[in-house]
Amino acid sequence: MLSSNEKPSTKFWKLAKQIKKDQKYNPGVRMSIRKDEVPIDLANLIKKGIITKDDLTDFSPELLQDLENVL
């Protein structure tokens, strides 16, 4: 789409339309997160197979310990 020879404004509006369509029909993972519930939310994401513990290696040791307590 972006590499076509169309005018930039035409490409922009096509891309905007596609983004809107994708957001409507394929929103991905949506959830609200509160700071005090992060370990619980991360545990749920791990249990559902959405993320793994390896994805969290850059998190603080304190948060990782809290997560282990929940799991």
C-alpha cells in the first residue's frame, strides 16, 4: 500500500481506513491494568499462554517475586 505510486494523500486515507477497520475487527488484547494488580494480570497472561516468564526478564526483581507469589 505505501509503496504504490499513488498520491501521498490517497495513501494516507487508504492507510487510515485500514487502521480503523483493523481496530474494529481485530482489537488484539485489551485490558485495563492497575499498578497494584500487575502481578495478578501478568499471572493471568502467563496462564493463558499469551506471554511467558522469559518475556519478563527486564522487569524489576520485586515485581518478579510478587509474580512468583501469585503463581
